[in-house]
Amino acid sequence: MIPDLFADIASPEPSRIEMAEGAVLLRGKALPLEHELLAALDVIAAAAPFRHMVTPGGFVMSVAMTNCGAAGWVTDRTGYRYDRNDPESGKPWPEMPASFLQLAVEAATEAGYPDFRPDACLINRYEPGARLSLHQDKNERDFANPIVSVSLGLPATFQFGGLKRTDPITKYSLHHGDVAVWGGPSRLFYHGVPTLKDGVHEKVGRMRLNLTFRGAL
Ligand code: MD3
Ligand code: FE
């Protein structure tokens, strides 16, 4: 008998990696939706362009951001917050596309959070050289909700620590199509993305895009 060495390629089954208690990485989970996601991202960025926001400390972020959904994450000199309107236009953020919501709910369910219904999606665009320093996500109202993240484009290293900034860090590489869910005990863990290496992704170009789905309101 000939062993079916390429079974994984013929019917790609995303592999599941437990990164920490409550944190699950679903490799390749978004691949079947990649074209839909990228097309929807173009529509969102046309209505709410990517911009480099300013931190409360006055630094311009190297990661460019936009949002979709009922609320969007923003930062300016007054602080971090979720806002129902895009401060650049004064208008509501673009609606969350059905394909985004479906993917986020499905991934959260697979990870053990079947009741998650995100109302905000922060979209990060990394060009080579961009980075996101170690931080916690704590502007959301209810930490019982997980955060779901979807990586597209160039690969990045992802740093995942613990509840204290000084806790030891584990590194994962996140690839095009990977989906990760962070909930339960890992929800408030420190994390970051070191400087994106140069490269060109065949579908996405010279950048990495990351969607993070949140229960913000
Ligand atoms: C772990 N984004 O937008 S996604 C962010 O790749 C953010 O753009 C990174 O951190 C990115 O806030 C990482 C993975 C992620 C998101 C939220 C988390 C990991 C998390 C919340 C708690 C623990
Ligand atoms: Fe974060």
C-alpha cells in the first residue's frame, strides 16, 4: 500500500497548538477564506484608511491601524479607548463583514468560547520595520471574552509572556492564515511583535495584516 503522504495537502486540516491555558493556535484556519478576507479588507480600508496613531506618550506607532465593527480601538494624546466613530472622519467604522464574524465565532467556538460575539475588529498593518512592543490588552469591558487574531501576509514572530511584564517569554511564528484565540487565564498575558522582517508575500505583498476581534462594548 502507498502511504498517503500528502493527505494534509489534499484536505488541509488546521493543526491545533495549545500555547498556554486558554490560548489556542489554529494553524491555517483562515486559509479557505483568504480571498474573501482580503477583498473585504480593501473595502474597509477605502472607507477608513490605515493611519499611524499617536500614543498617549506622544510616539507615532510604526504599525498602521484601522477598524471595523460597532467600535474601534484608537489612541491619541488623551489615551487609549474604544470609539464608535472613526476620529479621522467622525463617521461610524465600517460594518464588520459577515466573513470576519463567521471566522471569529468559529475559531472561538473551537477554542472553547462558543458564546463569543465580537463587536470590534482592530486591523493592524505591519510594513517591514514595524513592531508592537510588549503590552496587555485591557481596554475591553469584559475580560471573560477572548480575543481572536487572524494573521495574513508576511510571517512574524509573536512574543507571548505572562501576567507580569518580566515573566519569561515564549516565541511563536505566525503565518498567513493562522488564527489564534486568547482567553481564560491567558487573556491578560503580555504579548508583542518584534520588528517585521522584509519580504514579499505572494497574495498580500510587502506587509503583514493582523485582525483582532474583541468584545469591546
Ligand atoms: C494575547 N496584535 O492588536 S495578535 C493587538 O499580531 C496585538 O498584530 C498583535 O497585540 C498582532 O493588540 C498580536 C495576538 C494577540 C492579540 C491579543 C492578545 C495576542 C494576545 C490578548 C491577550 C493575550
Ligand atoms: Fe495586543
